[in-house]
Amino acid sequence: MKSIALPFLFICTGLVCAGDLANEEDFVEVPIPGTYAIPLSQSPASYPARASVDEVEGWVVVMFIVNKDGSTADIEVHKTSIEGYFDAAAIEAVSRWTYRPATLQGKPVIQGNKFARLVFQFEHSEGGVTRTFLGVYKKARKAIEDGDLELAQSLIEELDANGKRLLAEVCYLDMLKRNYFAKKGDTKAALLHVERALVIADNVATNDVYVNLLKHAVLDNGMSRNYQTSLAHYNKLVDIDENLSPDDPVHAVAARVREILKGDEDIHTDGEISVSCTDCEDPIASWRRVLNRARFKIDQVVGEVSELEILCRNSTISFTYNPDKIWNVDMGWGDCSLRVFGEEGTTFRLVEYQGVN
């Protein structure tokens, strides 16, 4: 048995923070870009014995930093296909990886916000899905199309209960759940599952399925105010689908997203701090999203927010949360993500303001 380690989507280098400005804002300035960390050794993860015995395939997305000496640190599970099977093996593998460190102005720097996708698939796997899975999947898909959500739920539960799962089945089950929750009007759950399906769709899904997933991701992220992520999926879609019709509704969604980002109205997003990996040795309660704009504030907190972390193409930087602060980030060198730490279950509102640094 073996696993394959593949690079994921994001890559970052270092941040510099200045002191408070006269207008009581924190300012994060991105300096002159340097070089990114380059992999030197990425040995594959060992296939976990339990997953091998249970005949389960899957994937894990981990996030980590690359130190100035090229070692990895702060390794966390970002997403996982099936909790309890592959997380520990993925973390152990990434802990052994080495890099040529990132540089800034000729000096080694810590590179944060690194992601990696580790794929666990049997060495002689032929891909695809089993006939049993396909039969139940088709029934569930039809039930969703017909609006019979009670039947669809029972069929999805039947697929979930199957202990044996191939890599393609992991993807198609998430796609099925996306369609089910979208039909129910649960946009949050629909978004969760379309993003999960896309983690591995480029490896196991047909091109038509991959294209449809990207279209759903453009729509679902747009509805959830993840505007930068929506546009990123749209750009990917345009790149891979040469036959995308000029009349496809996805173009109108992207155009509307661009209008919102350029508009003067504030963007309000509700957030809730949660633990994403319940089986991890040291679970971390946080909330994470790609920032739409450079200026933001966290307010209407119910619970406790302790810390904010900003992750761009340069090193991560952390702030103690202050309810009276507006943070101002220079996003000139690429998209930035915000991570909010605090007590599990804490709710708040993210307000993103228009304006140029």
C-alpha cells in the first residue's frame, strides 16, 4: 500500500507588522516579495493499518509552516475525508518533509499558510466506484431531483454506513450531499460538501462532473459571501472548460461578485468558532475564511474571541483580539486569509470595509 503526496493550492512568505496608527487601526504591511519555499524531500505517508484492513481510501489536507531551516512545524489537519483513518499518518509524513526555505531580501524567512493534500489510495486500485455504490447513488440522485428528500436522506445514510469506501466514492458522496443540502436550502452544508468534493475531484471525477462541481462552488461561495473564493473557482472553470457557453449563468454570478467587491457597501458575514478535527491529538477551535477586502473588524461577539491570525503570501502574523480595532491589511501580494481563535461555539460578525490602504 502507498499514498501519494501532492501540493495543494496556497503558498505564502513573510509579514511585517507596524505599530498602531493615529486612527487606532492596526496596519500590516507586506514587504518586497522574495522566494517561496521549495520542496527538497516529501516522503509519502504510510498507509494506516486500520484503513488497509477496512479497505478504505481517502485524503487529508494539512496546513503547516516552513521554518527558516527548511523544516516543517505547526502541522494541523485542515480537512479530512474520513475522520480517524488518515489524519495521524498525514501529520507524521509532513513532519518529515524538508524544504529549501523561503527568502525575503536574501535572508531565510518562515513561510506560513502552506497547504498540502495527501492522497491515500491502494497501490493497485483501478479507481471508479463499486456497482453497489453506483446503484444506491443513482437512486439517491433521482430522489433529490424529484424532491423526495426523505428517501434521499435514507439512501445517503446507507452509503455513509458502508465501511468500505474507495477514493472516487468519497468524492461522489460529498457531491451527492451537496445537492441534497442545496435542495433543502441549507447553503452552509452545501458549501461544505462541494468544497470537500473538489479536494479530490481533479483526480477521480469525470471532466463533466468536475466542471459541474466548480459551477456549484462559484454559486455556493457567492451565496455565502466568500467572494474571492467564488472568483477563484470561476477562473479555474474558465481555464479548464473550453466549451463553457457565453450564456452560462455562472458568468453572471462572477460579474455580480465583482460588482459587490468594487461597491461601497460593507460586507457582513456571520462566523462561528468550531473544532474542525475532533480526532486530532490537540484539537484547535477556530474559524477561517479568505478575506474579501483589506479592512475588517470583528464585532457582535457572543462568547470569547482570543486571537486573530492573518495569513497571506508572507508569514503569518497574530494579534490579540481587541473589539475596538479595525485591522488594515495590504493585500497587494495576493489573497489573505483570516483565522479567528476562541471558545468553541462563539459567534461573531466579520465586517469588511471598502477602502485602499
